[in-house]
Amino acid sequence: MNLILLGPPGAGKGTQAKKISAKYNLPHISTGDIFRETVQNGSDLGKKLQGFMSAGALVPDEVVIAIVRERLTKPDTKNGFLLDGFPRTIAQAIALDKELEKIGKKISRVISLTVNEEEIVKRLSSRRVCISCGAAYNLMTQPPKKESICNECHGQVIQRADDNADTVRNRLKVYDTQTSPLIEYYTNSGVLSSVDGMKTVEEVFKNICAAIEK
Ligand code: AP5
């Protein structure tokens, strides 16, 4: 099963991806996570990526496509994969289709999570993440047990650099102009399922599973 999770920033892609990946035993491939790891390594590429991410802009297509192409050659993707945050432009979607065609695969289903802007701003302003293990928290719904300390690894829990109000506004604009056209692209390929992301995490997950197993 080859799945894509599509949705605006803060729609719950990362939250749901962890659950889908565990239930269906699929590798979770998040381009955002890959880029954040590269930034943490402090390499020249990491410095370049940080510039795009902290402005809420997209990393250039050719960089993203090369990274995903390489990731899809890893043996753990043999029986399927779950892409989170990729593709994000029509050019990325076309490149992915071509790549999959070469290896005799295609996208099984694209789950598009819908959440309104007010909820997105609320979720992202209260999101916190562990800088050591990446565990996600939310100050309103799921705070760490000890303030700023990760429940899992005791690492430091911080606000993501791109979760400030200005950057979130730009990320939303970028989603509308560059990523939302993918909804039509995948509707036309007959693989899109739209899921209401405003419900609880468990309800959203149940509806995603129903769409996958349809
Ligand atoms: P990326 O890391 O992919 O960020 P994003 O798409 O903006 O998504 P987020 O991680 O912010 O949100 P999410 O939908 O995963 O929500 P989450 O589950 O965390 O990308 C970051 C940057 O990298 C981009 O801006 C770009 O620069 C670059 N990049 C990445 N991929 C790229 C690509 N393909 N091309 C070019 N550039 C790329 O949930 C958010 C919060 O809400 C959490 O606190 C969570 O606890 C809470 N929450 C989740 N679900 C619910 C619910 N149902 N009810 C209540 N709260 C909930």
C-alpha cells in the first residue's frame, strides 16, 4: 500500500502518520522530519534548508525530489510506504508518478485532511516538540507532564522555529497557492479521499482507516 497524507500545516498529518504507520506497518516518510534532521546536523545543505523553512517557504523541488527518490530505494519501502508532506507541488507529484512508474508501483490512496484556519493557528501556536526524540506535545490538549521536559526521553521540549505567527501565515499562503492544487490532481487520478481533520485524533484515525480499507 502506497499512501500520501495531504493537508495544510497543523492539519494533523504527523499525528495521524504515526498511527497509520504502526497499524499498517508502513515506513513513515516525512520530508519535514528529514529536513529538520539535516538542519540539526549543521551541514551546508542544512543551513540552506533552514533558510527556506524558517521563512515558511518551500524547499526547491529538485532538492526535495532527489531526497525522496533516494529514500524510496530503501528496502523498507518494498511493501509500501506512507508519505507525509510530500508531494507539495504539482511538479513534485509528477516526478513521484514517474519514479513510481519506473519501479512498477503507483499511489494507492491520498488522504486529504481538512481543517479550518482558526483551528490551524490554535494548534500550531500551542504545539511543542522534543528536540531530542521529536515527540510532539500540545500545551492545550497534551502538555508534557513536567514543563518543557519530554515524557519519553527527558529531552528539552520547545516550540518549532516555524510555528511563530508570521511564518504560520506564510505557510498557509504557500499551501493555498502551491499545494492545494494537488487535491484536483489526485481527484482526477481517482485516489483522493477527503477526511474531516477537525474531529478528535481517534475519530480522524478511524475515518482514515475506513478510507484506506474502502
Ligand atoms: P512539515 O514538517 O511537513 O510541516 P507542515 O506540513 O507545515 O505540517 P506540520 O508538521 O506543521 O503539521 P502536521 O499536519 O504534521 O500536524 P501535527 O500532527 O504536528 O514541513 C515543514 C517545512 O519543511 C515546510 O514549511 C517546508 O519549508 C519544508 N518542506 C517539507 N516538505 C516539503 C516538500 N515536500 N517540498 C518543499 N518543502 C518542504 O499537529 C499539529 C498540532 O495539532 C500538534 O500539537 C497536535 O498535537 C495537534 N493535533 C493534531 N491532530 C489534532 C486533532 N485531531 N485535534 C486536536 N489537536 C490535534
